[in-house]
Amino acid sequence: SAVISQKPSRDICQRGTSLTIQCQVDSQVTMMFWYRQQPGQSLTLIATANQGSEATYESGFVIDKFPISRPNLTFSTLTVSNLSPEDSSIYLCSVVGDAKKLFFGSGTQLSVL
Amino acid sequence: ELKVEQNPLFLSMQEGKNYTIYCNYSTTSDRLYWYRQDPGKSLESLFVLLSNGAVKQEGRLMASLDTKARLSTLHITAAVHDLSATYFCAVEADSNYQLIWGAGTKLIIKP
């Protein structure tokens, strides 16, 4: 299994600012995914981040709002830019581990005032 | 477009009872996942189902997959309070682990 360290675990941010979320994996992984989980809702895939290439964004998500970095095979960041209250959610990173399972970080709970 | 429907969305049951959560999806897929999420926590992988007729069991939970019917079930046997959580199914939209998620089933098991 993969162990993922995600931080911060929670943050309260002002409207118009940005928050950068970090995920560190204990092993090298090719594919890393970023998800959003709005309060009481299911998960929505934001983007897939592969090392050495641009992230691939899902419909409804754009790079200007959610820039992603993937500098190596164990680390990635997601920035949520120009925050508004609608961005209040839990953000999760995920990687593919053994037995084709996806493992998730502990999540970042973002509240925007 | 792949859609995933879970039902029921909410289930309250007594300890010791059996129940089933259903996960329907709209187009063919090679992979289906079940996850558990406790309040305020991340997601815990329960099962990965890879082929038609696949059945996996772990403790009081058993998951099965019928790709022809595009249906997976998560069966709970003799429920205990510790199984209270939200359960999600997720279906792979393509071959790159991009998952489409069901809405989740909030399960409350009363002692």
C-alpha cells in the first residue's frame, strides 16, 4: 500500500487568496489524482497529474483556477486560486497502489470566508 | 457519459440485520471500487472488482460485480455498529484510473 501525507489538514482562507495543498507519497508513483469533495457530496475528479507532463483537467476545472505541480514521482501540489466561498470543500490526493487500488491522502478541509 | 447511481442514499438499520447497497452504472467498465468513509476522514479502500462475476469478501462485507447488468452490490451480513459509515462505489471511466463516483450511501447501524 501507499502512504500519503497530505497537508494542510485544514485551513480557513479569505476570499481572493490562494491555498496550496501538498501531497507526499512514500513510494514512486506515476499517476496522482486530485479530487474535490463538496460538503455532504461525493467525489469529483479535478485532474490527473503525471510527472514530467502537464496535468490533465476534467471538464469544469481549469489550470488557471487549479494549477498543479508534479516535480517528481513522490510529490505534487494543488493550488486553489482566487478563492470564493464556493471553493469550500475537502480536497484529496490519490495514487494507484498495489492490486490496482487507489489510496487517498487524509484530505484538506478548506473553508473560505 | 458514464453515470453511477447508488441506492439507497441513506440506510438506518439494527445490529444483526442483513442489507445490500446497490451500485448501477451506465456504460461498460473494466473496474469497480468500493470505499468506506468515516465522518471527517479520508477514504478507505474496501474492494476492487475486476471482472464479471467477481466476488470478494472481507469480514461482514461482501461485494459482487455483474458487468452484463452493470450492477455491483455490497452486502452487509449481521451488521455491527462499527460498520456505520458512508460507502461509495466508483467506476473507472477509462483505462487510466479516472473514476466516476456514486453519491454515497450513509449507513447508520443502531446498537
